[in-house]
Amino acid sequence: MSYTAWIISIGNELLIGKTVNTNAAWLARKFTLLGYDVKRIITIPDSEEDEVEVFRDAIRRGIRVVVSTGGLGPTFDDKTSEYLAEALNRRYVLNDDALRMVVETFKSKGLELTEPRLKQAKMPEGAKPLPNPVGTAPGIWVEEGNTIIIALPGVPAEMMGIFENYVEPKLREIGPKLHFVERSITVKGVPEADLAPIIERGMKMSNRIYIKSHPKGHEIKAPLVEIHVYVSSEDVKSAEGEVNRIINYLMSSVREKGGEVLSA
Amino acid sequence: MSYTAWIISIGNELLIGKTVNTNAAWLARKFTLLGYDVKRIITIPDSEEDEVEVFRDAIRRGIRVVVSTGGLGPTFDDKTSEYLAEALNRRYVLNDDALRMVVETFKSKGLELTEPRLKQAKMPEGAKPLPNPVGTAPGIWVEEGNTIIIALPGVPAEMMGIFENYVEPKLREIGPKLHFVERSITVKGVPEADLAPIIERGMKMSNRIYIKSHPKGHEIKAPLVEIHVYVSSEDVKSAEGEVNRIINYLMSSVREKGGEVLSA
């Protein structure tokens, strides 16, 4: 079993640069901490052609978990659920559980059940609705072959609310049994280019490690570089030990180069 | 001639959620203002397989302009230039102009020309280097068939510096002769679902218009929605007239629904 993930961000506002895609970064972080490997983040318009193509592509490649955000709202261009049904070659039907959720939400608010609101209870046949603790549109959980597809709203509070309450526990349950530990140091006085061979050697010290340098200051005049070390392991103690071993190696190498370690 | 664009964001830090992709939003905004239609934003790891696949996919689809960010630095995993050469089936060679830029930059800073630094002057055969006003790695401009591929560094200041100085003027020159006008209003007291039919009618008032609602407040208790109207046109006066016509229609429709327009 491979624990791969794709994030599909749907919405023209992302493609015209009106909105920065913080949803994708948040989800990527969550996946990484859960031990999943985010292979790709794809932003596409609210378009039938693009949505169907990308969902099918993820299934064809056998990606384990696909999360989409956007296109579940009540407006006429919110059609992710319908296009997802098409991508799966399934009927787009009123889901009984979703209808109960939607009706209950609107009743409790004293709001009328209009056609655009009822649309939020329609899903691909065989999908399970995920309760939305913040807004009205339920999320969608549907499986096809080895791939789990989860469609979430684009409003960050709704996306996060559904994910943390109903998606994360399930992904942890079916995901890899891994512990994930990270640490970073900030290095002053050594340009990124001179850190490169140090990091390269560090990267070879373990298979389950990732080291990345992030330049913060001015590349040449006042080099300031953050070095981030990530380790995952089945065992939390060995992950912590591994991170400490790499950090110690990095700190002594940086000091040999005449650099200063600002924080560890 | 179609004025389509793809943005390719390269870097594991984006896929583990360490970095929010502000570069892509900035570029998308620039493209939109220049009259280009950003069709897709794709985030992939620093991997040969992914980079070659995605560059080739963009060329195969005849995308007019492809901009990538990331992977031009001096570290061992910065291989965008090399993988781009592979995607183009071209040799990966030392570029004379790029070498001059790199040597000059390092000389002026009194820095040694090391192997990882020299790598920044290697490019696909036939590419043109774009001067980097901030850091050391030149950008890359290369054409294949009808597609222009521009590879930029991932450090925002370097990416923006190269784009604004050397890319934007060229894209404006070869791009569509369009004027782009936008305006937004904030609506209080009408839930997004009730705005949907109003927006749908507004969207049909013109072909070159896009209206998008962005919920800001609490969806049901205190609905606050920003409505953003975009119009592009060959003629700036007609674009402005069109935006005003749509905004006036939206304001009167919202007031008919008992809503309040907070800003226009």
C-alpha cells in the first residue's frame, strides 16, 4: 500500500490571483504529519472538462487519497459534486443522509429550503456525506478502486472543520503507522551555496529524512538561512534521536565554516 | 492565437505545507492583468519524472506561456534547468550570456566561482538567460513551437524582480490588446445562496465578465459577502462602462432583497 495524496484546488479566484491558496498548504501540512506523501497540488477552474480530467487522472494513477476544495456552494458554478459523479461514471443523486443534514441545518436556522440549497444534498451514487460543523454544504467521501476522494468546501473554516472532525481520524486509522518529528536551525553568515554540500551529506545520513534550506536574509551581503529537518519513523523515540543526530551534524558543520547558529 | 498560461510551482516545501504558494497567486494576478488566461497551477516536487512530464504536457496542449518557479538555486536538488532541457529534448549546456551574468555578479561581490555556482549558467540549448537583479541565478526564457517557457527562481524577491523587469514587458508586447477593469462591493444581510440567482443573471449581461462572491462573515447568522466584478475589453472606456453597469445592477438587486451595500 502506498500512502500518496493529491490536493485539487477548484476555483477561478485562485487562477486570477485574487485568493492565495492557503487551503492547499494547510492540507499538505496535515497529510505530511499523517505520514502521507503529497505528490501534487493542482489548481483548476470550475470547469467540467478540467475537473473530470483531473479526478480521473488521480484514480488512473492509483493515488490513495485525493482531497478537493471548492465548488460545493449554492451558486450556479459550484458543480464539483456533479462533475465528480461524471468522473466516476456514477449517477448524481439526492443522498438521504446528506438531505437530513441539510434540512436540519436550515430548520435550526429558520431558513427556507430553496432549490440551490437542496443541490447541496446531491452527490455521486454511493458517496457518504461528511457533516459540516460551520456552514451548510456537507463534504463528500467516495471510494473508487483503491482511491478515496474527499470533496470539501473552499471556505477555509468549513474545509478545516470537516477535515479535522471527520477526515483526519479516518486517514490516521487507515494511514501508515508513522511518527513525524521536525526541527530547524537558523544559520547566519554562510551563503546557501556553501551550505549545499553540507545538506547533501546530511540527506544521505538517513532514508526517512528531508532537509531543506530556506534563505531569509540577503543571499550575499547578509546570508541568513533556515535549515529545516524532517524525520518520520514508526517509532517516535527513534525519530527524535534521528533528528537530533542530524541537527548536531549540521550545527558542527556550519560552525566549521565560520557560521553562527542562531536558534536550534 | 490563444493567450493561455500555466504556472508550475516546483518544490517539496510546498508539498509538505511548509510554504504557502504566494508566488503562484502573484503570477496569476500578473497574467490576468496582462490579459492571459491562467488555465492551471501545478505544484510538483523537485523530481525529474514530474518536471519532464508537466513541461511536456504544457507544450503538447499548446499553452502559450508557461512560467515555472523554483529549482534554479545552487543546491543539489535544484535541477529545473536540467530537467527542462530533457523535456525539450535539448542539450543542457553552459550558456555564454548566462556565464557572463553569473561571473559578473560573483566578481562584484568578491565571491569565489564554485562548481554549484557555475551550474547556474547551464541551460537548455537555445535558451536566453534573464538577468537576476536580486540574487545570482539568471532566469531562463526558451521557446518550443508555439509555447514560451520561462523558468524563474523560487525566492519571491528574485522571481518578482526578473518577472517585472524582463518578462512582463515582453508578455505585454506579444499579448492580447486588452484593458482590464475590476470593482467589488460588500453586501451585508443577504446569504450567499440568495445572491446566487442575482449573480447568475449578472454573469449573462456580458461575455467578458466574471462575477464571484466571497463569503466573509458567518454564512447564516451574519452574512457578509464580497462580490467581485471583472471585465476585460479592447477599450478601457467600454470596460469601465461595463463594470459600472454590472455594479449598478448588483446594488439595486441586493437592496431589493433587503440587503445593505457597505462599499462600492
